[in-house]
Amino acid sequence: MKWVWALGLLLAACGGSATTPPTEAPEPETRFRATDAKPSGTRWLGADPARATKAGAQDFAMIRVDAGAPGDRIGGTVEIPEKSCVLLMARGSETIDDLDIFAYADDGTVLGSDETTDKKATVMVCPPHPSRAFVAARIASGFGLVAVGAQLVDPKRAQEVARAVGARGDATGRATNLSSWPGLAERVAEHRRRIGSTWQDVRKVALPVDPRRHSLVSAVAEANRCLDVLVVPSDEVNHLDVSILDVNGRLVGRAAAFGRMRALVVCSATKTAVTVRVRPHSGGGVAAVIISRSPEGSRNEIE
């Protein structure tokens, strides 16, 4: 009996079999709710921000991450220091085939754009520019997630950064605002007197051009109206080739030469989208593209 009693004390002292095993903590309950959370856009931008930083770019800002389908736009507003350039990038998931990017001032002036057929849309905007820009990425083909980001760039490093990430735009610090383009208004007025009729501006774009690739600008030809396309190159650009493609990519017409300028008029019986394709034979720079629409019923007035 004394032995049994001693064994009982030993079991009690060691915890024994009488100790209750610890219970596992219950797993937290998953809540069902809608949120405003967005996926991280860094995975879609890939290594390009790092390449830009290595070439001399500075602070990075994520403007917007969202999902979309063809024709959808994903964008936001970015504030830009007066004396800095800004690198704007749009990148998408694997199911995105073609992205475009646009930067606008508050008054609608196009500060820069990249409408090339590529899933990486990149543009550089340099001074002079407004204190803020509205940036929009457009899904031209495909569907999925799109990230839009921006990086500050010192104008002295703009060309190097632009080359590192394949940016379109004027990275030399020259003004690309058409309102300050010397003699442009007089050239447009002279061109319109030559072709006759009256015209309403549809698009005015300072388009970066390069002999290595085509630069593209889209427009819509209204039913029973005409579009006038006038392209005026900067001094560095030589021998422009300008053509118009229909919605299926077929060649509609080529522009005629008027000195260094190129111009053509295209008319349509139905409403249709067209693409203006511009490429210089030599010299890179900027071309002013002015697309205008004729009033209804004025086709016979056009020379």
C-alpha cells in the first residue's frame, strides 16, 4: 500500500496521465466581403523601373492598377516638378497583347503618347510641361491586369533613361506643345486655304518619330465626311512617309508632299476607325499631326 501511494505522488509530480492535453486554437474564420484592394502592380511592370533607376531615374510612383478588356482605359493623375522629366510606363499581364499610353494636360493638350503595336507602352515627357498630367493606358488588344507607373528623371539623364526602357517621346528637353510650335498655325491656315471647305480640329498631336519604327495616331472618320491629315516635321526629321490604314490594317492611301509637309484627305461613306502611320526616312524628332473633320455635305467643296 505504501508503494502504491508513493507511485501516485510520483505521477502527480511529473504531470502524469491525468494532465489534460492542450487544445488546438481554432482557425480564424474567413470573412466574405467586397474590398477596394488592388493587386501589386510591380510584378506587371517587371524589371523596367530598375533599369530606369540604373540609367539615372529617381523616385517611382504607382499611378493605377486595374483590370480591363479591349478599349478600356486605366489611368490617374501625377504631379510633376517644373524642371523634371517624367517617365510614364504601362505594362500588363500575359494576356495583354497591345497597350497604348497617353499623357494630357488639364486643357486636353497631348503631352506625349505611345501608340506603337507593343505590349510595353512607355513615354517620356520633359519640360516645359504643366504641374500635373492625366495619364491613361488604353488596352488596344487582349485583356487582363494593367499597371501604370511613373518615375522622375533629371533632364540631363532623360535620353539615357529613355534608351534603357525603350521610351517614346521627346527626351531632349525640347517643347512638344503645339501651341508654341513656330509658324505652325500659319502653315495649317495656308494648307486649308489650298484644299478649300471649312474644317473642325479632331486631334492635334506632337508625335515622336523615329526611322526605326512607325509612329501611329488613331482617328474616326464619320459617315459621309472627310478627314484632313496634315503632318509637319521638326527640323531634325527628313523625308516623312505618311499613310492611312483602315480598321483591318489595309492601306487606304499615302500622303502627298508639300515641301517638307505631308497631307492627305480621306472620305468615308460609313463611320470607321482609321490609323495614321508616320515614319521618317532619316532623323529622329517630333512631327505635328493635325487631323481635322469636314462639315457634313461639304465633300464637293474640297479640292
